[in-house]
Amino acid sequence: MDGHGDFTLGHVSAREDDRVHMKRNYIGLEEVCPRDVLTIDLDGKKIAGEGSVHLEAVLHTAVYRNRPDVNAVIHTHPPYTTAFGATNAQLAMINHDAVLFHRGLAYFDETAELIMSPEQGEAVAAALGDRPVVIMRGHGVLIAERSLPWAVYTALTLERVLRLQAIAQNLGELRPMSREMAASVYPDKYRDEFVDTYWKYMIRQVQRFSLDDGMDGIDESEHFHA
């Protein structure tokens, strides 16, 4: 709904102990229902579910192995983020949305190939480091966050920030806030309770557009953490 769809490409996963729940291959993001979620181990082997595992599942498993703080991973090809990665532009702190990324973005430019081997997955995880976002030049983006709500919110916010930056720089010279100001804004702007509220809003959006097929029992009072 917010620009991350790319035919049947792109994938989302959430960690549960030593297992990973992940969208199956060959369907679009907007088509995913509970029956389309596979369970794989940290080596990428399917242990439950119907359908095939995405070729780039190593992106997810490598990050989970290297980042115990990460419980959700998203890899997609959103237009503004992908276009940004094809330039030498820098992310500017132009508004509160950009403050989410005040520590900067990581970049992976070793290859623009599909990431299918464990070695390639490890290289992307190394480029990610301890940050929540790595821009994969010529390819797309990988988001690694503490929970599924945080991962989805981060992915949508990054695309929004870069869309706004593209608009702003066409209107005139950018006048971003300083990195120091962004760091000062961050603690008040980005709290778990706010993201919980945003997550519930996103669930209501999905329900309003009737894209919640098979998702019976969604309770707005629940907290949806991976």
C-alpha cells in the first residue's frame, strides 16, 4: 500500500527463537495471508508451511545470526529508496521522519546481484553493522529492527523521507536541521508506545481495504511484537 510492492519480489520475516517466519515465494506482498507464511531455520531450510522459500532468504538468516537484537527483517525495492541508492546523495535531516535515521544509513555496494549464497548474506550483514538500514546499491534496501511493527514502520518512514527530500530539493536549496538537533529530537519522537499506536493504525488500514483475508481474531488491544 505504501510503495514497497514489486510484482512477487520482496520479503518480510520475523524471528521466533531459532525459527524464522517468512513470506513464501511467488506471491506479492499484498497477497500474503497467514497460509502463505513459511517457517525456516537459521540455515534457511523450510520446516513448516506450503510453498517455496525465497532465493534471498540468506539475507534474513545472516542478519539474525549476527544481530541478536533484531527480530524482524524486510527486503524490498521501493522506488525512492532504490533511486536514492543509485546516487551519491546523502540523507538530509529535513523533518521529524528523517530523525529516525539520525545515526545515518549503511551501504552495501559489493555487488548488485541477487543475494543467494551464505557468503553474500554475511557480507550484507557485515555492511549493515549495528544500524537498522542498509541501502543495497543497484538493488534495494534491507531493514533490520527489534520487532515487526518497528521494521514495517522504519521501511515506510524511509521511503516517505526520501520522497519528501526529492520534492524539497526540487523546490530549492535544502535547509536540514543539524545532526545534533536530530539526535535531540529522537528520544521524544521515537518511542515503543508510539510505534504500537502506528501499528494498530496500519492494521486498521489493512482491514478497511479488505486485505486481511485469513487474519481472523486481530485484537487492537494486543501488542504485536515478534
